[in-house]
Amino acid sequence: MELLYDRLDYCFLADILKRNKLAREALVYLVDFKRHKNLEIKFKKHSIEIFNDDVSVSIFMFLGFENSEYLEIKKKPNFYIVCFNFYSLKVNKNKNFVQNLKWLDKNTWFYALLEFSDDRICQDLRGIKNLNLN
């Protein structure tokens, strides 16, 4: 794992997104509601960008994003800004990019990833999640 960011959680996030194309696809699906393939990843100072020719999703992590990285991403068609911290959504409610800012629950991303996976273990986890044992 590369230590790209000051916070270890963001380093883990970067590592997961770098290694797992399905994790990228599930995350982009949750904001654009379309399945996208061939998603690339770019690590920036204040964010992580997941993109292809049709969509661009920036994971907002640190203050400073709105000054430099937003100017770059807003030129792209079909762009979204994602934050996992609900507080970030509240703090940035008056910024220019708020109409493209979406809060994403990590558990929702986890379950979307389970649904996208063809892996046998993930299929079993889906089955356990759907059991009605009452």
C-alpha cells in the first residue's frame, strides 16, 4: 500500500480503488445510476478521481479541493463529487459545486459491491443478508 495521504483511512481507500475495478464500478454506479466500464483512477492532492470518457467522479477528501481540483473537473461532461462524510456535505453547502456534490454511505457502497460481484463468497454473503430466519 502506498501512503499517498496523511490519513491512513484515505490510503486504504486509495489502495482498494487502485486494486479493485469492481469497487470503482460500484461507486460510480451509485452516483450516476449507470454501469460504466474501463474506469481509470487518478490520485490528486485533495481527492481521488475515477473516470472514463463518459463520466467523472471525484472523491472529495480535503479542503483545498474547491480551489484547484474543482476547476479541472467541472470542465468534464457528467461529473460528480462524492464525499463519505456527511459533515463535509453540510460545510460545503454554499460552494459552487454543491449541485454536483453527493454524500455516499460506505455501507451502501459495500452492498452495491456485493451485488456487482460474481465471486462465490460474495454470492454467499448476499444470501446470508437476504435470509429470513425469524
